[in-house]
Amino acid sequence: MLSLADVQQMIEGHIPDSTCEVTDLTGTSDHFAVYVTSPSFRGKTLIQQHKMVYAAVGEYLTREIHALSIKTELPEES
């Protein structure tokens, strides 16, 4: 079972200069919403940004993470 801090650390460790807020959507520690800001998203499409987040948690998807809602922004957009 993953904690909110586990998910946050995976994403922030994978995406340079990112900050991440994680919410447990169901209280079961397997459905999460993440809000990620990073200058690394500059020049990337929304799909590319989301792929970066998926890459950070990839090995946990469909195992410990059953659902992941993603919102990404550049720091100046937040």
C-alpha cells in the first residue's frame, strides 16, 4: 500500500524541479489525484506532461495504484 508521501516522492524524484500535491480520492490508498507543477513542462504538450507523471509511477500503475487523476501546470500558471 502506498502513502501520499510515497506517490509525492516518486513524482518529485522523477520530474526535475517539480512540486506535487497528492490526494487520496477514496481513502483506500489506491486512487489518487495529483497536481504537479514543474518548469520541465515548458514547451511540452499536455499529453507529454502527463506521460512524464505516468513514467514516475509506472511500475505501480494497475498494481498499487488503480486510478490516477493528473493535473499539470507550469509554476507561473499555478
